[in-house]
Amino acid sequence: MKHALWKCSLLVAMVLIAVPLPAQQTPPSASQTSVTNERLAQLDQRVTAAQSSADNAWMLVSAALVLMMTGPGLALFYGGLVRRKNTLAIMMQSFMLMAVITGMWALVGYSLCFGGSGPVIGGFEHAFLRGVGAEPNADYAGTIPQMTFMVYQLMFAIITPALITGATAERMKFSGTVLFLILWFLVVYAPLAHMVWGKGGLLNAALGGKFPTLDFAGGTVVHISSGVSALVCALYLGKRTGFPKQPMPPHSLVLSFIGACLLWVGWFGFNAGSALASSPLATSAFVATHFAAAAAALSWSAAEWIKNGRASALGAISGAVAGLVAITPAAGFVAPMPALVIGVVAGAFCYWMVTRIKAIFGYDDALDAFGVHGAGGTIGALLTGVFATRLINPIFGPGKAVGGSDGHWGQVGNQFVGVLIAWGFALVGTLVLLKVVDLITGLRVTEDQEIEGLDITQHGEEAYNLEP
Amino acid sequence: MMKLEAIIQPSRFESVKDALREVGIEGMTVTEVRGHGRQKGHTEVYRGREYTVDLLPKLKLEMVLPDKLVNTVVDTILKTAKTGKIGDGKIFLSRVEEAIRIRNEERGENAL
């Protein structure tokens, strides 16, 4: 489409240049031809530059939107869900990741994810951001500076480990959290990101993967990886003191509400930005994202209404987040109607996970990082295989079937393999890292510190000093 | 002198305060408290987890009154704090031995 438009404008330009010529009734001289060629080359350059500016503008905005999802979005969402004494601690974990992952990303992170072309992990080609500048990297995004691509992908690497803090909330040491998440970023996130999105990655659908897994914006890389790791963390750390007998209601659903709304808006950068261009595909992903969020908010609320006789605010916002999680891998592959279906399924499924399944097994996933991101990411990744269509994104080549709705049901199998690998990688990697960090800094605060609250014991301050 | 403690519904506080001012009460101490009598609490549900909240917010008014005002004040509170439903609260009266104003060391009812 873009290509056709480009050709048309060239054609028009050529006609405009050629029209006056017959009027002169003389054949074009050599100098005239070279002038024409020069003008065409200039035009060509300008068209490329115009497209690059448009794409770059959208991608920079998208990068900022994705950063907004971590702080303030996730920080507020999680911050409101904890008890008052742990508010700053959980917000600080998100904020710290904004800083520390940025440093890691510049040193080796970007290179491990997007340098080289190995099946499991990238290389050190772009370590210290060597060779990452204004020139586009044609393998990933041919119209924007590689530096834009780099900073956009950085924002994903920030939010993913931040999601895990929802499971470890209210009982994990600050030092242990930071060390664990840095290592987790290197050992779990970087390989998964490379496998799914990196050139030559095992699961890459566009650049020669063995098991082409469709993951538009990070269903496996971001949500399954963080969600499953969150479950492992919750099991390894054990329950919060007093759970489940002692009541631990969210201290401010107003904060969570604002956070969830910021997440919803930020997700447009996350999903629509993953088109890596200001293209019709970005629009399609934008719409799918919005529709799934709306549908999931409705289905979670409906489930609650049936079960409890009331629809809660926390339920509605949790549903929206579940829908956004589930549509993440699918956003750039599915039409609006299937996006609604994915949302409805995700809202009800995640509701069931955090109410029934969590109660049956009794793990203390404090803020439901697994119940929403692990479960929603898994269901989303599988449904992507069902609903992906060549009409939205012919990723396997023109006319070739993409997902089950095109008749290519084998894609559901590929998705399953991708999901399994992501689950396995997250399970094993997280378990090993928790053991290691437990030996170095320890993971849990003491019971006294837990009762006093992490704000005071870990950071020496309180979230609310309301006395005059 | 009598000490009056009244536990009332927070929603009735403004009416009670205005009515007391009209009958000449110049000072009172108010505390936000939580408690329950026969009124049952309510249930809150957060992501499927139920919490029973049985301590409900109330306001506690405290004032020490000269004997002649006690009946008027009790009547005023009864009239203005009542909604007729369970949970309207209670009034307690007790005798006070002495009152001393810190500023000028006045004693007895003069200090009120």
C-alpha cells in the first residue's frame, strides 16, 4: 500500500515534468535528462524523509506513552492496591526500574535483545550502543532512526520487570528486589525478547524463526514472562504475614483507578506503537487494543455482578487491564470484532483466575500479577493464533494464511510452543535467580519489618504525613 | 457539673452542633471514632476476597455542662441526632468533680 502510493507520486511527478516537453517539439537533450534524473532523485529523498519524519514522530510519542505506563501508570495502580504502609515501597520499585534498566539497556541490554542473529540471545554488536544512531536498522524498522527503535524497546524492558513487583509486594526487601530484577532482565527478559522479536530468534515470525510465534507487542515476552515469574516469586517468598486471615484491603482505589486509566492510554503506545510506523497497521492495533480493553472491563464486571450482585470499580479496572494484556500479542493481527471476543474471554478468565484459582491453591500473589498478566498473556497468545488474519497483517508473505481464521490452524500449535517456551524459561530462570539473590542479599524482610511496613523500614519515609 | 459523652452518626453532626449552639453551648470536643453496638457492619469484596467491616465510623462529642443545662442539652441531642434507625448512637452522663481553666486557674462551673 505504502509502496503503491510512493510509486503513484513518482508517476505524477514524471508526468508533470514530461508534459511540457512535447510542446517544444524537440527530443530531450542529454543535459535535460540528467536534470530530470536529478529531480527524481531529490523527490525520492524527500518522500523518504517525509515518511521517516511521520513515523519517527509517532514512535517517539509511543515511547513516551509506554514509559508513562510504568510511572505513573503501574506505580499508581499497584500503589493503591497495597496497604498504606507499603505505598512508597511499591512505587519506588517501579521508579527504580525506570532508572536502573535504562542504564543496563545502554550498556548491554539493547545489544543482547536486538544485536546479532542467534536463535536464543543477541550478541554484543551494539554494546554501549555502538552503531546505534540516526540510520535506520532495516531488519527491525526501516523508516525510523535506530536510536528511536532502541529507546522505544527500552520502555518495554522497564515495565516488564516492574509487573513482577505485584506478586512480591508488601514483603520483599528493596535490595533483593532491585538485584533480582536486574538479573531477571538479563537472564529471562533479554533472551525471550530476542527469541520472539530478534533477528534469527527461535520464535520470530518475520525474521526466520523455527517456531514462528505471533507476538505483536509482547504477550509472551512481556506478560507471560513477568506473570509466570510473578507466580514463582509468590510461591518462593511465601505468604504475607497474616494472609489470608487478616484483612488486607487496598488502601486507595482512587490511586489504582487513575493508574489503570493511565495504563489504558499508555497501551496505545505499547500496542499501536509496535507497528513501528505511523501506518494503517498502527491504526488497526490501536482499535483492537481499545476494543479489547472495553470488552474485558464489561465481562469482568458482568462476572462480578452475577457472583456478588454488584459491579465494583476495582473489578472494572482490573478487567480493562486483563483485556489489554490479552490483546497485546494479537493487536496487530486481528480485526476489531475478534478483538472484542478476546477481551470478553480475557475479562472472565482472569476474574476466575484471581478469585477461584488463587483461592483454591492459596498462593499469595498479592496484587495478582500472575492472575492478570500470566493468565491474560497466555490466553491472549493462544487466541492470537486463532484470530490472526492476513487481511490485517500478511506477515508470512502476500496471500499466505496467518492464523486459524485464515484456515492455518497450525499457527495455534506454534503459539502453544511459544507459550510453553516462555513459561519454561520464566519458571526455571526465576527460580534459579531467586536462589542466587536469596544467598546474596536475602529476599524477605523480617516479620517485624513487614508489620511496621516497607515504607519506613526500607526507605525511611511515609507516604502520608497528614498531621498538620 | 456533668460530663456528657454522645456517640452519634457522623451525618447528623452538623444539625446537632447547630442546635447545641442555639441553646447556648459554647464548647465541645469532637473525636472521630469507630465502633459498633447492635448495628451490624457490612461486607466489602476486593477481587473476590470478602472483608467484613464491623466497626463503623462514628463521632464522639464530649462536653462538661453546668447542672442546669444538662436536660436541655440531652433533649436537643435526642431531637437532632435521631434518624430512628439502629446505629443512631448513645448518650452517657457522669458526674464531674472539678473543672479548672488553665489560663487563669478559675475553678468549678466558672471554668466551663
